[in-house]
Amino acid sequence: MDLPHDIAGSGPTLILVHGVVHRRQAWNALLDQLTPYRRVVTVDLPGHGESAALEDGPDMMDQLLEELSGFVRSVTPPGERPHVAGNSLGGWLSLALAARGEVASATALSPAGFFVNHADQARTIYTFRALRGLARAMGPNAPKALRYKAVRYPSLAAFFARPSRVPYEDAVVDAHSLTTNALVDKGVTASFDLPPVVDATVPVTVAWGRRDLILPVYQARRVRRFLPQARILVLPGIGHVPMTDDPNLISTILLGGSSATSGDSRN
């Protein structure tokens, strides 16, 4: 599958992977800070943005991971090992690539997959469904309703700690994606098992917003069970989708994570 993507900047390749119901433009707030130092690749995952949906199959996560793995190889210059970073679903995919030894480093922002139990996973999916119900209730009036801050800010609060920083145009597109994305319904039964760690020296950074209402920060305690080399950062005042909450902070984390080389990761 050809995945729509954009490439900007120069330097080591850093591939950025968005979360469920989002798209590659989710990273736009960071590009000015990243592109002077990295060759930044942003991509629409299958079933998101401009990408075609996955065909029905037995394991959604395996399909997504294989599609992303192939994409990473296709956009990486010969002889280079790319860095990868992702948010939410994209964070899990980034960590899975690190576990398979396919990348030079991985940085995950509030990654999916570290649920305490099945009920914890179901709570996240039902949260998405509740938010989708609210978005669908607005129907064709959504673009008009979202012009009002009293509507737009509360509708974004589950995802962003600072909804006022999300452009109106992005809020409209995200609301539409929330109502139509098919992966939300499949998330309850999705398997987030990480592959066996091939090279535990691959540097891994995991940053988690303390104000994350989708994947609560207590899940961060489980990361080192699967990735013992992970460096864990807890970010006060930051939500689930942190790129617009504090672009300078998140850019610094991504640049730091993608500067590490094998053996540099610290607990």
C-alpha cells in the first residue's frame, strides 16, 4: 500500500507516526523546530487522512505494523537507520519497530498498548466511542458549531490539555475523522503485544502527559516490563496529543530521543 506522506528538512531521518483518528498534519506545529536538524517524514497510516483503509484481516495491529515497516524502509536513504517517533497508536507502532530492531531509536508520546487489563483497554475504546457519539450528534452543523469556543474547547479537552491552541480547521477535520474512522470499533479486541525485543540496546524514550485523559499516565509504569532500556518522562500540564500543547517541549524531546545511539539509553 502506498501511504501518503510529506518529507521536509535535512539531517538524520525522523519518521513521525500519528495516533488513531488523526493524520500526518498532527505534527505541523513541530516542523519549524525539527526540520533544521532532521529529515522529517510525516505519514498517514492506513485508514487515516488520505490513506486507503486496510482490508479486513485477522489482526489489525499486525497489518498496521507491517505496512509501516515497509513504508519506513521505502523512505529511508540507503545505508541509513532511521529514527521513528509516534503518538498513541503511532507510539505503540514506533516501539514495536524498536523491539524488532528495525530503527536507530524510538520515541513514543503517550503510547497505546500498556493497559493494566482488558477493562482498562475497553475504557479507552468506550471513551473514543462516547466522543464519537458527541461529534455525530452535531451532524452537518459541526463546522458551524465548532466555530464557537464554548463548543470547540470542551470537544477537544479529552485529547488536548490546551484546546485553545488547536486551529479551527484542524478541529473540524478531526471531528469528521472521529465520526468515520473504522479502527475505533476494532480497538477493543486489538492485540497490543509487543514483538520479542531483538536488540534491547535500541534507545527508547517514552514521554507521557500527566493530563492524558485517553491513556492515563499510570500506564507508563508498565513500559519497562517490555522495554527495560526505556527512558520515561512524565510531562506536567500535557495531554494525550501533546504536539500543540507545548511544541517547544515536544520538539526538544523528539530531537533528544533521535540523537541517541545504541547504548546511550538511560533509565
